[in-house]
Amino acid sequence: MKDPAVPERQTLALRPVRLRNYLAYGSNDVLGAGSMAVISGWVLIFYTQFCGLSAGQAALIFAVARVLDAFASPMIGYISDHFGMTALGRRFGRRRFFILAAIPLLPSFALMWLPGQTFWYYLVSYVLFELVYAMEIIPFETLAAEMSSDYRTKAKFAGWRILFGQASAILAGFLPLWLIEALGRDSADTFFYMGLIFAALFMLTAAMLYMFSWERHGPGSAPPAAGPRQAAGPLEALKALYRNLFSTMRIRAFRLHLGMYLGGYISQDVFNAAFTFFVIFALAGSTAIASGLLGTMYIVQFVAVIIAINMALRASPSRAYQIAAASFGAGALTLIGLWIAGITASSAMIWLPIGLAGLGRGALNYIPWATYNYMADVDEIVTGRRREGAFAGVMTFVRKATQAAAVAGVGFVMQAGGFVSGAARQSHGAVVTIAVLLGLGTVGMLLFGVLVSRRFRLSPATHAVLMREIEHLRAGARTPSSPEACAVVEDLSGWRYDQLWGRNLLVEQDERSGDLRQPVNGVN
């Protein structure tokens, strides 16, 4: 048990992060990225080509799930921030309890892919998995910041996470091809068996995460929010929840981070949702060919992540982001060029855009999650508190909401463009619509992310300044250690220096609402 007399940061330093901890943490992105890769790449095809749903019905499933998730994901983040005050939280951990509880519920992923069911079945099964996903992923996303405060260690956590995520995406790309070869080209059971395999992997990796992770305030110790307070009723808790979550948007680095994240990930969601349709109907390919191309692209992404880790550790994440966006955009536009030139998916020229897209996508996957691990540090200098759960709740909600919006948007636009579910051939107008989505939809979101990245200045050097200034304020200082340090933390936080360390409206609003959590150093 941790000695309560040992200061928090010293306690973290005394517990080294070993290879098994990196592996356990990273492997959980088989659930995080793997499930999203499967859903974004295949669920629209599964619903429209094998289950008899229209593109509009498939899009409606995503829309309904997102409305429900708008309440569930932030609530889980808020609860996990405060769960350490309960008996279960003190025994199992305020974050890790939810990971443990989610393990027996993860087979719900396989139920999504059971063929021959009704619209309502697919709606309920999709919503069920999304809720289980949020229950496990939101606490998981806090653990890198819980387990270490070191920049390089957090970057390595993000690196291992994305490497495992890319490995699971490779499996998501190739597995349908292997199952098609085993079960037959027209078998809808392909996707059900894929769901079973991934569900088993999700349970295994979640168990590893629980066994080889810890929290800043582990089981048996008092959480940072353990100051005296009365239990809030449901309405008060809901108000505090959304006030807390909206307050994360008052952190400038987090706003810019979200812009980069959305540009990089929505572009991939649009690309993934349209890609298989594009290969089949524009490039005269098949589901098996699309599966092989996706799998190859994910292999290239895996290599690109390794390159991006080194770039992000040695240089500016924003610069690496811009290079990656240019590569991905070039790949998407080259695919459109091949279609215009009349080249089919069987041509060897198809590998050029697949390689370009894969190189860019790998880095775009890594960079936002690497920078995310430092958002709680920027927030700490503003509030004097640790709110990893609030940021994780926002990130998971934004990720799932934007992915669903992208996939649903592709479905609605395709249906408006004349797409006919289950048809072996599509009209010229429908094919043009798919091509526009793949090309302009992808590049448009990439341009948005690049514009935002030009204002994002978090880097190894500025993070080191930030952490020194946090210790400076924790020691009781009220003025900056230097003009240069003042400029850095004001740029990252978006607040004047005299408003930092809890001397601002964010803390005052919490106190008026009865959320009397003490700052990390115990004083305002």
C-alpha cells in the first residue's frame, strides 16, 4: 500500500514502468482501435449488403447510438473521477474497477454481427456494445497519466497503444479475406466469426490491462478528491458533470488537440466507410480485394507509427502531423485519379495510393493520442487538480460521435446519390457520389486538421517548461519563474499567469456547484 506521507510525484517516481506495463497498456487498444477499425471498415457493408438494411437505416443506427452516448460517455468519465470515494473504488481502483466489470460484457461485440436479424436487433446490439466500450475505454484512457508524469514515458505508452491498435487494424483488414476464403464469398457468417474472434481478444487484453496497471492513488489509498463533501443527487451530479466537461474546452491546448484529432480521425472514418464501396463499384473489385487492400494499408500504418514515435519524441508533433496529412491526402487523391483514368483494383498501380495513405494514416493515428496524454498536465496548471477522467470522457465521446457521424453521413449521402442496397452494380451517379466522399471528404477534413495544427505548440521542450512551472506554483509561488516560462504556459493553457493554479472561474464554478474537491497541493 502506498505511504500517504509520500508526496504524489515522488510516489510515481518510485514505481518504475516496465515492459510488461507498456505491453498490457498498449494491448488494450485492440479493443479501442480494433473495434473501431472493424466498425468503420465493415459495418456499413454488413448492414446494406448482407442484412437487407438501407443505407439510411444503417445511418440511423449510428445516430441513435450517439444520442445515447452523449450522456453515457461523459457520465462514466465523471463517475470514474469520483469513484475512489466508494468501497468498490477503494478496493479495486476508481478506474480499474470499470475495466474489470466490463470483461464479461465484451462478447456483446459478436452479437452485432449475427446475420438475418431485424433493424431493431441491430440497433439494440450496436448500442449495447457502445455502452460497454465506453465503460472500459474511458478509464483505460486515464491510466497513462495516472501511471507516470514523465513526457517520454507517456509518449511510449501512446506508442505501444497505437502499435497494438495498428496490429488489430491489420487483423480487421485481412480477417474477412481469410474467412471469405474459408466460408465462401457470399457467406454473411464471415462477419459473425470475425466478431467472435475479436470479442475473445478484447476480453484477453482487458484482463492483461487490469493485472499490469495501477493508479496515481491506488486501491486502499485516499483519492485526490477525498475532501469533505456531501453526496450530490442525480440532477446535481448531471449538472456538475457537464459543467466539468465543458470546462475542458477552456483549456487552449485541448481545444487545438481536439481539432487535430478530428481532422485526422474523421478523414480516416470517411475514407474507411467509402473505401470498400469505392473498390467494388468504382474500381471493379470485390469484398475480398478490398479486404486485402485494407490489410496492406494497415501494415504500412504499423511501420508509419514507429517512424512517428521517433518524430514526436525528437521534434514538434504539429510538424509531424502536417507531413502525415499531406501523405494521406495524396493517397486519397491518387485513388480518385486511378478511377478517372479507368484503372481497376487488379492493377499493380493500386499499391502506390495504398502506400501513401498508409504512411500518413499511421502517423495521424499516433500523434493525437501521444499529445492527449499531456492534456491533464496543462489542465493541472490551470485548476491545480487532476481531471484525467473528464478529459477521457470527452475524448471517447468525441471519437465515437465523430466516427458515427462520419459513417452515418456517408450512408445518408450515398443513399441521396442513388445507392441501392444489395445491388451488384450501381448507377454512375452513385459511383460519382462514393468517389467524391472518398476524395473531397477525406482531403477536406485533413485540411481542417492542418490549419489547427499550425497553432499547436506542445512539444517535449514546452512540456518540460510546463512541468517545471507546475512545481514552481506547487511550492507556493504566484509569479512566473521567467518571462519565457510565462509565455509558454499562457500559450498552452489559454489563461493569464495570475489566473493559474485555481485562481480562475473554472474553480469558482466548481465551488459554487458544491464540487469542493481540493487542488493537488491542498490550497487555492
